Amino acid sequence: MYKLNRSCLLIFLHLQVLLCAAAAAAALNNMISATPFSKGFSPLFGESNIFPSADGRSVQLHLNQYTGSGFKSSDLYNHGFFSAKIKLPSDYTAGIVVAFYTTNGDMFRKTHDELDFEFLGNIRGKAWRFQTNMYGNGSTSRGREERYYLWFDPSKDFHRYSILWTTNNIIFYIDDVPIREIVRNDAMGGDFPSKPMALYATIWDASDWATSGGKYRTNYKYAPFVAEFTDLVLHGCPTDPLEEVVAAASCSERENEVALADFANINPKQRLAMKKFRGKYIYYSYCYDRLRYPVPPPECVIDPVEMQQFKNTGRLKFDEKHHHRRFKKRNQVLGDKSYGNQDDV
């Protein structure tokens, strides 16, 4: 009887654990559920080149010889988690920038905040490049960009790109891999974004600089260029930036919810994945650009061993042919087409 009761108790406890885990997962899914494009967003420019899906949950942004296009969230948010599954234009896309970012530049033109992903166009057979950046309080003269290669072809399938922004930290994610973390400290002052921001997405012609420093320009023979967005997430506290005191009080509960969520804290497995990503795919870091910043900005964590891999321009010390061989070998193993290196952005 004792063994039977003990077995029943263990089964009961196991079921309770499973139910609790399922409830937690469901709560998380509800907390970061997607916002239909038709309900949470509005056109920014190029409305004739914006094509929402029939169910209103997804949207295509087109670029042709007449105009690009873009959309923005209907509300501004006082911190939050912002995310979308994105599929980038295929074929020859040199000179084209697809951006996914948060900003308040429309309202604070001289003191704006910004967090962004920017995909920098591509040439067939080359590795896709992109950059992340952060501005706070109009600190555009102190750019904090990092540039990387993608380890997959972002034009073949949808991948999730996410930006977490809390009072204490910022994390950029690709799928479930954190690729960059910025931890706030007092020395940053206003350079850490602090004012409510909206979420934006755009596609536009940046031939002058986007691909290999403008060497390769947009070719409209391949137009229209199409970027697709779905599963858009706006998880934060909608607020009026002109009522900051009221917003701070009303948003405290939601901000605490975001700060305590799984995506706001990098676990050991993700920390290792981030280290591997940065070891393989980052090719420029402002923290190691000693020409721009003889004294690194205060949020930079300088690793003496890692620093040896960078020139004083912040770019990696590597031979381009070696880098080309590495991408070629990697994609042969994966069964994909070969990717090479591009010239400096």
C-alpha cells in the first residue's frame, strides 16, 4: 500500500510539474503573441508599395525604381520586446537596405533614440552582411555599430529578428540566438535610449554606401525587391512620450514583466551560442576601433585576447582569401551554394 501510494504521489507530482510547465509556456506565448499588421501598424511612406496579406497578419514591403516603402507601429512604447519573422529580397540586392528598428526620431529630431538591424544588400554568391546600432539622446556622433555576416541565406526562409529594450539592458536576437548585449551603466548617461520609441521597418535604395561602400549599386532590372514580415510582436507599454511621469507610473508593471521574461535574461546555453556567433561572424566592432574611440565607450567590455583579433580600425585581422575558404567549406558541408567575402562596407 505504501509503495502504491508513493507511486501515485510521484505520478501526481510529475503531472503537476508538466501542467505548470505547460501553463508557463502558454503564459509566455500569450505575453508575446503576434500583433496583426492591420491592427498595430500604419504606413510610413510608399503606401502603394505596401502589400498586407489577406488575413492582415503579414505584410510585404516593395522597392521599385519609383519608391521604397515602410511601416511603423501605431503606438510608442516605454521599453519592450519587439520582434518579427523576416524574409529578405532574393537574387541581386546590392545597394538595398532593409531596416528593422525602434526610434522616436519623428518626435525628437535632435535628441532621438534608436535601436536597429540593418541588412546591407547582397550580391549573388556572397555572404549577407548586416549591422546593429544604438543611439541615445541624439548621440549620432558616437555611433555604436557592429557589423556581421549571417550564417544562413536570409532570402530563402523566414528568420526571427528581435530587439529587447529594458531600463537595464538591450539584447539583439536572431531566432533564439542573442548576438549582442548592451548593459547600461551610469557612465553612459543619456547615450542609453530612455524615451518611448515606435517600431519601424523599411526598404530603400542606399546605393551610395550599403554594399561594399557603394561599389555595387541597386540594379532595378531585378525589381521589385520584396521584404516580407510576419508574426510581428509589440510587447511593451504603449505610452504618450509627452506624459512621461504618468507613463512611468502606469508602465511599471508591464516593464517588470518584460524584465523578468526568459528573453530578457541570457541563459548559459545562449551565452555560449552568442560567444560562438561573435567569434565567427562579427567583422567590425566600435569597441575595438581605436581610431574613432581612443578610449572605448563606457559600456564596452574589452577582452584582451579578443582585442588582438582586431585592427585599430575595429575590423578583423584576417586574410580575405582565408575568409572566403571558410565560407566555401562551411556551405559545402551544409550543401548550400558557396559564399565568399565582399569588399569593405
